[in-house]
Amino acid sequence: MLRIKILHIFSLMLISGFAAMVSAADDTADASRASFSQMTQVLRSPRCMNCHTFTEFPRQADDRHRHHQMVMRGQDNMGSATLKCFACHQTKNTADGQVPGAPNWHLAPLSMGWEGLSDRALCKVILDKNKNGNKDVPALVQHMTADPLVQWAWSPGKRSLPPLAQNEFHDAVRAWADQGAACPK
């Protein structure tokens, strides 16, 4: 009888411990999803969406109109053979702020187009190594917090800034990753 009581108590302790672990995991995933929700404010802004497009051309400005110079994507996402992105886009903005610039100016690959995606679908695309240039989560964090082309969004010349400050975006990206890179439900 004592053995059964001990076994019963031990079973309850195991179940309680498991429930606490599941609850903690759920809390961590919820925190990760909340961080991703913060990130989407920037990811859906024109500073990101103009180049993360499903079209064969880049977009411009806050209204996301087609690039005025009729630039095309090209096979390497850097413009057509006769009009490469770097023909106009240098490593920094022009002095008058009219032509944006950052190192390695180019469109995101078509596989990384985000237009019209739900938050869940956007998260899944970002995490999909077959679509994101074979980046794991640490490489995604590096891309979003250190890549000069991405960081240009916070020094866009005469263009609007993303809705989150740069450090807030970086904090959200790191928190999302540190808490398991969970996607919205």
C-alpha cells in the first residue's frame, strides 16, 4: 500500500513537472510570436517590401509604385544586363538624398517575396532555407541586424523610416530568435 502511495505521489510529481515544462515552453513560444509581431511592422514597411516583391521589378516610395527608370529584376536580382542596380545605387545615398544607396544594392530573390502573405506565411518563408538563401536562424539574425543593405532602412535619405526604431527592431529580432523563432499560429 505504501509502495502504491509513493508511486502515485511520484506520478503526480512527474505530471506536474511535465505540465510546468509545457507551460514554460508555451510562454516562450508566445513571447517569440509577440517578438515576430513587432518585427512585421518593419518587414511590411516600404523600406523592406519595395525589394521583397513578387514582381520582376523593384518598387519605390511609400506608395510602392513601379521603379520610374523601368528597371527589371534580371537573373541575379541586380538588374538587367544593360541596367544594373549599381549603375545608379552606389554604396551610400547621394548627397541630395534622392538616390538611395548601400553596399550590394539588389532585389531580394523572388522566393523571398512577401506581398500579400499572412504573418504566419511570412514567418515560414523567412525560416525556409530553400527560399532564404540557406540561412539558419543565427544567419537570419545577422542579416536583419547587421547587413548594410537592411540597415539602410534607417538612413533612407528623403524616405520615411520604418515604424520601429533600429534598436527596437534589432531587439525584437534577437528576442524572436532567442525564444525559439516561433511563427504565428
